[in-house]
Amino acid sequence: MARHDRYPKRTRKFEIPSQEQEFSEDFIREQIRIAAERTPSRYHTGEPCGKPGTVNDAFASEVYKYMMDHCNPNNVDGHMFLGSYELERESMVMTAQLLGLQGEEVRKSTGFFLSGGTESTNQAIWTFRNKFYSQKGIDVRKEGFLGMARAGVTPKILAPIDSHFSMEKGTDIFGLGTDSVAFYGLDQDYSTDLDDLAKRLEQEYRQGNELMINWVVVGDTVKGKLHDVKAITEVVSELSEKYDKPVPPTVIDAAGQYLFLSLMKDSDKYGGDIPSWNFEVPEVSAVICDAHKNQIPYGTGMVIFRDARDTLFTNFATDYLSTDMLDGVSSLSEDEIVLAQVLATIPTSRGGYGPAATWAYYMKYGMEGMREKKEHIWEVTKGFRDSVEASTDYELVYEPQTANVVFRLNPEIFDPELNQVVYRNINNSEEHGFYIGHDCGGLARSLEERKMQGSQNYVLYANIMDHNSTDSMNTLMQVLNVEAERLKR
């Protein structure tokens, strides 16, 4: 019997009632309550792990709901919802500072709250696609695919094989094609293989192609691995100069780990080196962040741009939003008015709930309070890592650098195909509420290996979140050991 079979059953409805009050509010509330119970990952139990979500902070949730109930802000219009717009701008400034910008650099930066990492990824690709062709004298927004063809150059995105699939999705959406991604491999430690990166880039340059974006992952979804952004940009810059090519903008995908990295860099409890990864590296033009992976309600993602002028490559002026902002009474600066009067984001309407919740979360806990939360997560992560390493039935695959612990059954004892059995048994068990992650290509170091996705490349992982505790992770280890014993019989 699957886990979901034990959940309470709903009376499912697929038609709008014929008249008002055909169903009572009590009936509706009960159906909503049951729907909330029907979830495999019960974050509020303290048990689950492996999913990129966690228990929302109570105060942040309160603020989120308050904004919904009291003004229902749409931050695309910074005049009609001025207070909400100000909270968004302030949250962006705070985040930019977390990401290494200071003083005048902060004033020149900007960003947007979007639905999450995927939309932020697409926003960045859209922005730098338009900028790339603009620098070729092509207005791709007007000419579309014909203009892209007329440019006579193939734009490429240089990226590691452990990039999130949303990056390839963006190449599809914006007409570049998934073949526009030039993937490079990883070394024996699953860090960037700088030699393979250089080889791949030289291949592209020799073919007459150009880099549109240098895409770098800092804390990928499965491993949480940190790549050395400074070292990567140095190789890209040197080769671009060698082949007389423009140095591309670097986009950092730090969606899941931006807050962990920003806070743990100065923590005595981390005990490791966090390489340069954010705006402190001069070539970095944009950073993707997900506040909703840090106890902020969904969907609250962000993309921060070093230079606000880059957003003008995606703006759409409109004659019905904020048209009265130039009447001399607005408290916004001229720069803010320009940004507020253009629709530079993929979505037009953008609810102000997430920005307000993020602002409240930053303000309530401050740097030290948020750092304590991440230190707790790191302690739990290290404890679970030690449990895996001490086990004879499982082995640690990567040394954790963030809150991801990647492991698998000991290949000297078990057939690699049995890892999938463990995954299914854990995630479908009626005995507990745990959820672990899996990756069919987790051991791949090259694109060719990644495409194979066989049992030899299969890994399991636990993504440690705010709701997890040492006790809950110890219990998970016990459950894993039970599964291993079952497989021995």
C-alpha cells in the first residue's frame, strides 16, 4: 500500500456549484483541511527531508497574510502600492548587500521579486539575450528569430553539467535552443574541471561562436557543491581576450544557498572555505536567490542585477500604469520612477506579499539571528554526514559544503540498482513521514555520463532544512539502516 493511501479521503469536485451556498463554509473548510493533510512531505512533523521547502516562519507568514488582507499589493505599480514597492526595494538593497555590494554599487543595482528560481533564471536569460543582440546592433525584441539569424553569430551559454534544468528551459523559451548550452565537466572532487571548461570554451571560440552568458552554479540542487566563481571567470576572461571575444556577463545560480553562504562565510562554526562567489567577483552581473527556501512563504524568488540599466533591455513602457508618477508629488527618485514605469519582468503582476515577508524576516532576525539558524542547520548536516560515514551499509558520496548530504548503498555489499528500492521504500512507507531525494546522474562528471543515468550513477540525498533536528535525522538514519537490513535478507 502506498503512503498516500493512508491519508484522509476528499470529496472531489470538478464543477462549479450551480448556486451560492450550495456547499457550506464548514464543508469547504473541511475539504481544505483534508487537502492540506494529503501531502507526502509533512514539514510540520519535523521528520521530512530532501524537498526544497520547509516550515514557514510564523512571523513572516503573518506579514505575508497581513499584506494580502489589507492592501493586496501589485508591485508592478509603484505608485498605487507605494509602501509595498518601498518594502520590495529595501529588501532588494539588503539582499544586494548580503551579496557583496557596498555603497555606490548598491545604488546602481536593482532586482525583482519573482515566483522562484526558475522564473528568475528565465528573467536573467531574457535580459542578457536581449543585451547580447543589442550589442550586435540587432533589436531582437522587434525582429525576433529573423533578427537572431541576421546577427550571423551563435550565442552560447557556458555552464557546468550540474546546472539546474531551468537554465535549459530558458534557452527553449527564448529561442536559443538547448544546444546553445556548452556544458563542461567536473573533476574527481566534483568541483569545476577548469581544464575541461577551457577546452570547451576554446572549441566554441574556434567555431566562431560567442558567449552570451557564463553560467555558474553555487550550491546545486543535489550536491550543494560550491564552484570557485573567481577561478572560473579568470579562465573565461583570459580566453575571451585571447580570441578577441567580448567577456560575457556571469550569472550565479545560488537560488537555494544564497542566504546560507552569505551568513556562514563569517561563522566560526562552519570550519571550511567558502570561495568567492557573489558580486565581490567583478564579472558577476546577476545573482539568483530563493527567499522561499529560507522560511519565507512561496513563491518568493529574486534576481539581483549589478547594473540596473540591464533591466532596460526587457522593459515595456505602458500608458496605463503609474502614469501620474511624474506629477511632482511622488516620493520616488527619478531612477526609481523609470524602473517603476517599465514592465521589465516576465510576469506583469507581482504580488507584494513575498517582498514584505522577506523584509520582515530580515528585520526580525538580523544578521546574527539568521546566522544562528544556518549554524543549526550546519550542525544537523554534519551530524547526519557522520552517521552516514560511520555506517557499513552506506557510503558518503560527496563531502558536504552546504546543507546537502549525498549518499548511497555501499557498492561492495549491495547491487547499485537497490538504491532505487531504498528510495521508493523510504518515500512510500506507511511507517514514517520521511522524504529523501534521488538523482539518476549524481555520480556523473561529464555530459556523456550524465546522459547515461544508469544505476551506476544513482545517488540518494538529504536536504537539511530549518525544521530538521538532530533527533529527526538520527531517526532517518535508523530507518535507512532498517531498509538496508531488509535488502540483505
